[in-house]
Amino acid sequence: MSPPRSDLLGALAVSLDEDRRFLEVALKDCPAGEAAQIEKLASRGMITMERGYRIWADMLGLPFHALDERTLDPKLRHRLPLDTAIRHQAVVVSEEDGVLAVAMKNPFDLLAVDEIQEVTGMSVQVVLATPASIAAAIGRVQKGSTGIEALIQRLMKSEIDSQTVDAEKLRKLVGDDAVVKLVEHLIDEAMRARASDIHVEPQRDGLRVRIRVDGDLDTLYTLPAGLHRAVVARIKVASNMDIGESRKPQDGRIAVSDAVELRVSVLPSVLGEKAVMRVLDRSGVTLDVKSLSMSAHNIGLFQRGYTAPNGIVLVTGPTGSGKTTTLYTAMSELNQADTNLVSVEDPVEYELHGTTQVQVDVKAERTFANSLRAILRQDPDVVMVGEIRDTETANIAVQAALTGHLVLSTVHTNDALSTVHRLVDMGIVPYLLGPALRCVVGQRLVPRVCQECAEPAQPPAPILAEFGLDATTAGKGFRRGKGCQACRNRGKRGRIAVHEVLFVSTELGSAISRRAPGHELEALAKAAGYRRLMQDGLEKAQQGLVTLEDVLAVARAD
């Protein structure tokens, strides 16, 4: 059933720029079959296994998949029964329109294809991959499945009722090797998928584990309901929570590595405790203004704000929009040998060498307000407050700004302009806010078009109309991902920030002080260079970085 041997030899000869006869000599005494030929050449250092299989895939007209951990959709890892996957050395790599793309060690095994189609009830598209990558992918699935199966068996033997389990017995159970490995496996799978959050949720018919990747929440596993108490209890123990307390919300942290930490929240619900783990990965963060994806226009306004000798610089946006990273980027530039930079945070997310960072601790009465008062007695030049949450903290921050300090912080508002009204509503008198406020950055994270499969695309007319455009004025540059291995057929991979920067000019500060109406504030803001999020999103869409639909989803104009 396989193509003639000479076909592969010819393709290899062209790719390696070698004479066919030289390859025939190199393959002397080699067993029949293309896989054996590639392996023989790889063992002699003439080609890598991956390159050989890519050439073979091109010759057969089949897709090739590297089976890299980060390019495989975690939801599909158990789409094929483990015994079937092991028997046929097969891995599901994608699912689209009722067709499963399956990487197989032997692409000509029609019996295996028939069995996979019968087991899954779907058509199969054969994909080529190296035997080592297939074995490694199956090994990862097998490792997780073994832990899950062992845990189920132990729970059944223990005869534990998931709702009335004895606390002492639960403490012993969470130290069980199978429980430990299961939780570690869930975290590993989420990390491989580049998840920002892991949700462990009790349901009436099972335990649902979901992960948030690039803003989207997807189901990773649905486990037996009997695992719920053991899994959540293990998470609580690992994050130093009280395992015996199940009536109150609790917070904790898990150190995965030197660079990765999980912020854990456990919340009681009618079906049991739900645990959410937010992934804080410091390894991939570059604290450089260029890495913020700000336009040159917005960078200029932002830098004018945080390089001022005094005043307040604020970053606003929803939870998980990258506010802290933006603040730390400004801090890293301000962190000089002749500058005393002190921060109070909850929690301290990144360690910044050369600064003094204070962790909020309510039990020790180390609140934002109390810490800020103490910091102002430490002769600071720059003060970073993790978040302005209340009137007391806001008032102290304003007073600090008016007495010669530069204050950086975050606040939760819908956009940069509404931050002015928010602070006034919190009790800051306008005649103090006007001269104190220097700059407000509003931002959102938008899914980035996958650059591996991006293709030109024209946004629909109603979407263009939202931006005040039509087909004749839209211009070119819009792109959309059609779906590929790198983005797991989403068409999107990663996220990019869109920004708006409100620089408070002298005229705008005076208008804030005299309680000018909103339309006047906006006119003065635009005169100082203010552009709304929608404008920045449109510019990034015209560069092919995002789609207009995704910009609208997070930054729709009022």
C-alpha cells in the first residue's frame, strides 16, 4: 500500500542535495519501509527524524504535526480511548466539522483507521508525526489516566462519602500519592496549554476542571464526583489553607517553581467548594515599554505621565487585563540608583531588584492605607500602591502626590475618563484631584490573530459601521486566522493589549478642579492627545494583529 521506495529516496535526495546512489549505499541492509529508511539516515546524522518525516508527509500529501505539548488541545487528549491509542500508536491532534485529525505511527494501517472511526463515531484524517513524539504524547495521557484511575480505585476502597467524609480521614487521603499526582497532573496540563486560570468546580454529575486560555474558558476534564473532596482538599493543603474549614472562603498560594506561582481561591457553594487557581508566570514577562504593544503615540503620553517629578499615574481595566504588568514596566524604568522606590501590594507579583516591596496583611493591620502612611515616612521618591480601593487610600495618595511624590496605582473603572468621576465619587475633592492627576491608562486584552495561519479578510459591514467605516474607507490590512496546529484551530493565539492614555494637561487639570461637565473634559482630553480604546483597536486590526469583532467584544464604545 505504501509508495515505491524510490519515491522517498528521490525526495530525500532533492532535500539533502545528495546523489540518489549515495543514499542507496547509505541505506544498504536497511529493512524495507520508509520509516526504517528515515531512522537509518537519522542514526547516521544525515537528517533529523522530524525533517525526514516532514519530507515523507509532503510526498504522501499528508499533514505533518510536531505534537509539541503547547500545540495540542488538552480537551482532545482523551478523545481516543487509551488502550486504542496505545495499540495503534495514535494521537488525536484536532477535531473540526466532524473529522478527527489523528497522528499515526503507521499511516497505511487501514484497520486501525476503521477502528478509530468506529470507536469515536467520526471520520479520520491521517496525520504524520515522528514515532518518538507520538510515544511522548501517549505517555503524557497515560501518566494522567493512571493517576486518575488509581485515585478512583482508592476512593472506592475507602468507601468515602464525598459530602460527609471525616476530616481526619480526609487529611490522610490528601497525602495519598495518587491524589498528589492527580493535582500535579491537572496543573501541568493547564501550564502546557498556557492557561491563565484553572477552575475546579463541583457539579451534580461530576467534577469539572476548566482552564482559561487567551481569555476563553474551556473544559479540560470531567472527573467522577467522588474525586471532588479529595482534589479540593489537596489544593487547600498545598496552598496552606485550613483543610477542616469548608464554610468560609479562603485564599492561598502554591509555588510551582521559582518563576511560576498559583494564587488560589476556594469558595463554598451549594454543591461543595470550588477552587480557582490563577497562574502567575514571571518567566515570560519582559518589563520593557516596547513589550506593552502600545502605539508610539500612547507610549509618548504614558512616559510623559510617569516621568513627571510628582503626581498620580493610574492604570485602569478589568481583572486580568495586564494592569500590574504595565505598572511594573513604568516602575522598572523609574528604578534607578538615585531613586527610593517603595510599593505596597496585594500580592507582590514580581520582585523588582533595588526596591522596597510591602505585602498587605490585614491580620497584622498592614492595609493599603496604613502601609502608605508608613511609606511616606520612609523618604520615598516613587510610591506604587497596588490598588486604590477606598476613600482613605485615595486621599493619602492624592496628598502624597501634592507633596512632591510620584504615585503609581490601579483603579477599577470602565475607561480612562470615567476614572476622574470615580475618584470624585470616592470622596476626592476636585480642586485637589485636578493638580494631582498626571495620567490615566485604560487597557484591555484582545485575542491576537494567529500569525501562522492569518489570511486577508474583510470585516462585515455592520462591524465596520461600529467604527464609523464602510467598505470604501476601511482600507486594507485586516486579517483573520483560519485555524492551524499552532493555534489549535482557533485562529487566535495569545493576546495583545489595546490602550487609551489620558494625559492631564494644565487645561484639563483646571477643568477637573472646577467640576467641568463630561463633554468639556473629553474635548480637552482629545486636545491633549487622548484616543479611545476603539481607535487603538482599529489601528491594531488594520495591522492584522486582531479582528474588529474581538476589539468590539472588549472595548465597545458607550
